[in-house]
Amino acid sequence: MKQLVRWMGLALLVAGMSNALAQTARPLRLVVPFGTGGAPDVLSRLLAQRLGETVGWQVIVENKPGAGGVVAADFVMKSPADATTIFIADSGHFAIAPALIAKLPFDPLRDFVPVSHIASMPLVFAANAAFPAANLTELIALAKARPLNYGSSGNGSPHHLGMELLKLIAKIDMVHIPYKGVAQSVPAMLAGDVAVVLAGVPSVQPHVRAGKAKMLAVSTGTRSTLLPDVPSAAESAPGFDLNVNVGMLAPAGTPREAVMRLHDEVAKILREPEMVKRLAGLGIVAIGDSPEQFGALIRAEQDKYAKLVKASGAKID
């Protein structure tokens, strides 16, 4: 009996060593559904660097833009289910796309398993410096008094649907002018072609510092730690709360042990003071929530955006 117990202990030890080796035998691939330079790409590269330094894993960031994330999602969901190929998805992929695309070729909760909610990025309501409204309350009052328009980074984007959420809560009407990304919408705001935009902090902050734009509110339900002096949208429109969330998804069928090992290492890195500070400078709030918490967030966001897509009549460009 003692010999059997000894053999079982040895087998478990060998299995544990095999699992650890399996995680490092192949490179960890973080598949980003955007081109280089955007926030999810930068976040992935910072994580890749730290995983290499702290755990010794070889981590490769692969950019696979196209078809609203479908190219990247298809690649990951057809990869081996061993937590070595990971989809870096944001709210647009796991919450908006299911509501917006009738025949979406993947289901975020059927074809993937959540690994971690790694970060959130608040958006800001911004106008050019000469715009008469100084905050969101004054913008709402102005929109009730006369016609206004707003710019977004495209139909069905979080920037578009966030503005539609404001319209619903504040009971105002504004004309939507879609652009092809914030690289077009923010300059349109600066030129006065649109009254206001909802955009990421890094896209707006340099113009605020230069005195060319102002932040009317941050999109969170409470004031953001990134911008403590900027009012939250909920202060003017109670119930408003919107972030662009970013998380890790692994192919369906990935063992729990492999998911948790990756989650634990990533969560440790996201708690490092230097990493928190570095991401904050990029307009990113480090999170590191559990797979269960991320799964609950996905379901809640899907419900929220499904209602917004329906109410706004949003369609893909």
C-alpha cells in the first residue's frame, strides 16, 4: 500500500512538471485584433515583456486585424486548447459584435473560456476649447435648446453607443456623424465640425494640455482615478457608466488548471505598482479579475450593448 501511495505521489509530481513544461514548451501567443500602437496592443506587449522577465515564458504578440475582430477570434478558437494562444478582446468583440452582427461566426461564451478581465479604459466627453458648454450638464442643456451633432469612431463603436446611452438617459437628441476612427473624429471636434466626441483619454489629453480642447466628463459612473478632477458622466446623467474593457479569452475546452496558471501570473503583474503607474499614463486601469468575474462582466456587457444597439438602430459601416 505504501509503495502504491509512493507511486501515486510520483505520478502526480511528474504530471505537475509536465503541465508546467507544457505551458513553456510552446510560446504563449497573445493575439491582438488591432494593428500595432493601440491600447490593447501596448498593453499586450507590456504583459509579454513582464511574463518573460518574471516567469521566463516566451511570449509573442501577434497582430491580426480585420473584420471587426473575426480574423483574430477565428484564429484563436481553432488553436490548441492549452492556454498558449490567447485572444485579447475588448468590449467591441465580446459584447457589441454579438448584438451588431447578425451572423457573427463566433460566440464569446461558447467558443472561448474567460481567463481574466485585464484592464478597463474610460472614455471622455470632449469638445474644442471654444465650445460654450463647460461640462456635461451644460452640454445636455444646450442640446435641449438647439440642434447639436457629435462625432464617433464609427457606427457601432463604444464611442457611438456611449453617446447614444447619454441621449437615452438625458432625453436629448443629437445627430451622429461617424468617422473612420478617432484619428478622424478628434480632429473634427478640434475644427468645430462636430460639437463633441466620446474618445479615449490618450486621444484627447494632448489637445487639452495644449489648450485646444476640454474634457466635459469621464464616462465612468464615479470619478476615475486617472482623471480625479474631471466630473463623472453620472454626476450629470445618473445611471451612466461605460468603459472599454479588455480581457483574455482562451479556446473553449482549455483546462481549468492552464487557465488559472495564466490568470495568476497576469494578475500578479497587473498588481505591480510600476505596471499600474505605467498603464495609468496610457489611460488604462489595470484590473486582473478572475475568470468568473470576467465571465459575469461579459454577460452584463452583452445585455447592456444589446439594448443600446436596438435603441440606437446602430448598423455596421
